[in-house]
Amino acid sequence: MKGNFIAGEWCGSVTGRVSERRNPADTREVVAVAPESGAADVAEAVAAVSAGYAEWAAKTPEERADVLYRAADIIAAKADDLARELVREEGKTLAEALGETRRTPANLRFYAGEALRLTGETFPSPDGGLVLTLREPVGVVGAITPWNFPLNIPSRKLAPALAAGNGVVYKPSEITPLTGQRLVEALLDAGLPAGAIALVQGGGEAGAALAADERVAAVTFTGSTAVGQSIQRAMGPSRRAQLEMGGKNPVVVLEDADLDRAAGLIARGAFGLSGQACTGTSRVIVHEAVHDELAERLAAAARSRTVGDGLADGVDMGPLATAEQAAKTRRYVSGAAADGAVLYAGDEPLPEGTGHGHFARPVILTSVDPASPVAREEVFGPVVAVLRAGSLDEAIEIANGTEYGLSAGIVTSDIGRAVTFARRVASGIVKVNQPTTGFAMYAPFGGMKNSSTQTFKEQAGETMMRFYTADKTLYVSA
């Protein structure tokens, strides 16, 4: 690995510390060795971008868009190789990785177009002059991104920030340092001035220092709620934060649902990416009239998943990303069993050849108490808690019974009840007869409650580029 990128140079960390990233499917393989950056590295990176991004900000919107278009082409040309590298670093299946490496260029092209749409407004003037607004870059943007979509999510943050003319200090997850480096390489190869970007590798110390630095005008973050809340506290009222955080996403299944369809949608949302998606399905709230039938179908879907190395043929669920994540998943399952839940699927032996990785079987838990931790807290693993409800009203009450409100789904043939659910569920995203995962590139993305700040939507919508620009009101008289 090249390490950090600061002041136009690839470098190590001031701390001198490094960390190894090992293949989660076979921890005997070292995939990357990256710096463990600290506060001094972040301070240097912020100073470099603060001094150097003016060249980028001064470029025309067309020039900024062209750089993003070229970066998209570079990543598209390398999509297959990047996907295989991503499997080894993060653990997802090759199909999932290809979906990410092929979507990322589309993200970059979409935000390239936003560079050309940064328009102001005009207003009536009481004295016959002119009143208008100018939209300018906010300055230095800190981007702190997670490991589960280490190319797609950063592209949705770096690209709009750069399209608006900002400088960016980018801290990818310490779990996926190599993928983070690849995105920066593509941007530099596309012609992004070195002064407009810095890459700082490392963990929580680097992220906290980035949020605390007063020279950083805005921080965009995707990750856990606890970390997001700490960033919000560090930013204070004078700087802006865009926070997309945790989820405990329910799917309500009513008695009129097609149960085969419901089981398929739930399995896709729950077990894709080994359950490690903030929008993944983690609760199923099913009408008591069809509870047992659906539980059988979900158990069958869980047992049918082929677990293994994501590069192997036929595998449709890879390992968990880290030993800590695997241990956390096991703790939630054992805790649920101690609280009286029934392990309906998930105790089957793992396949041969998985002994050196962080593997787990998909889990279906029934007889789950809605007040138990597994029904209320984010597990971030392939664990589904199945809960009973006697009516739509009760199902909505259970669905709203957590601190989160990111994505929620309902499976029903009654559009009227689907609309009732959509209006009453406390969730930023509602899916009807669809998985809780998977979203349109051109639609706003964000949650409610402790899933999101709700201040600025991510991905698209009228507020998306507002986060990366500052309005200046100009009064003109002849």
C-alpha cells in the first residue's frame, strides 16, 4: 500500500504505527498494511487541503465535471479487478462486489452533472436594485466512511463535495484501507489537483481529530449511531454535519401476503452482505395467522444459503468482516436464546474450509420478545428476529419501538394498508413489497430518529448539494 496522501505525497503516519488487514475469509492472508494515523496526521492533512484547494475551487463547473467523468471511466475499466480485491479485503461475494464497483462509476457521473446545476436565486428588491444568491463551496469537507460499501458510499460523498469545488480530507474505514486508496488514485489519475484532496488512513483517533478540527467546515459520515453522535457533539453549532447512522429495519408481513414472495424479499434484505448493511432486514413482524408458515419459509431460505469464500463458485454469503463482528453476532444470538427465543435456523455446521475465516450461518429466531436486545439493537449480522402481531396497528407499534428509523418494509396485497403503514411508520425510507435494501441513485436517502440527522439528505434530492455549498446574498445597485 501507498499509505496516506497528504500535501501531494504518499506517506506513512507521524505515529509510525501500521495495521494489517487480513482476508476475513482466510485470515492467514494479509491483504493490506496501512498507517494508523493520529491527530498530527489529520492536522497536517487539513492544513494541506485548506491551503491547496483554491486551485480546484477556481476551476469552471465543466472542468470539475470532466475530472469526475474521467475518474468514473478509470474505475469502470478496472471494475472486475477492483471487485476481486474488494472481496479479499471486505469479505462480500464477488457478485456483491461487482455490483458495487460497477455502480460507483454511475455515482461519479451523476455528481459530475451536479457541478453544472449549482444555480443561485434572484429576489425582488425594494430599491429597484438586484438581490441574488451565490452558491460557493463550504471549504474543507471531512468524509468519514464505513467498510461495508467502501467504494460506493465514499463516491457518494467525495464526488458531490468535489463537484461543488470543495477540498476533501477523506478517512476511509481502517477495515478497508486499500479500497479507499483506490478511489483516491482514480481521482488523481483523472486530473484532480493534489491540493484538493488528502487521504488519512486509520481508526477512531483519526476520525475524532478530523471532526474536532475547526478548519473543517463540514463532516459527512456514515457509520454507527454512537460514533455519529460523537461527531455531532464535536462539530458544534457553527459547523455542519451530515450523519447517516444505524438501523433496526423491520418488514411487516400481513396475512394477505404472498408468503413465498415475502420470504424471498426478507432473505435478500437480511442475508445480503452477510447482514452487514445499515438498511438490512433485522426484524420480521408477521401477522399471527401466517406466523408459522412464514417462519418455515424463512428457515428454509436461511438453510439454503451457501456460506464460504466470496470468490468461490456458488457462494452466496461470505464471512463477516471482522472477528469482533462475528463475536458480536454470536453474543446477540446466545443472549436471545437465554431470553427465551427459539433458534429456528442457524445452528447447522459450517462448510469445510471455513475454519480460518469469520463465518456464520444465517440465523432465524422466533418467539422473540419485542423488548429484548436482539429486537431493539443493531446486530449488523445475518440475524432475523421474528415477532408476532395480531393486527396492522400492533405491527406498526412494534416497528416503531426502537431508537432507529432508517428503512422499513411491508408485504401485503392491500395497497390501502400499505399506504397506512407508510404514513405511520417512523422511517425515512419505506418499501412496499420490496427488500429493505437497494435504493435508486436519483432518490433522497436518509433515516429518522437516531438513524440520521435529517438535516441534509444524502444521494439526491434538493438538499443534497446544499450540504456542500454556502449561500451568499448579494445586493447590487447601479
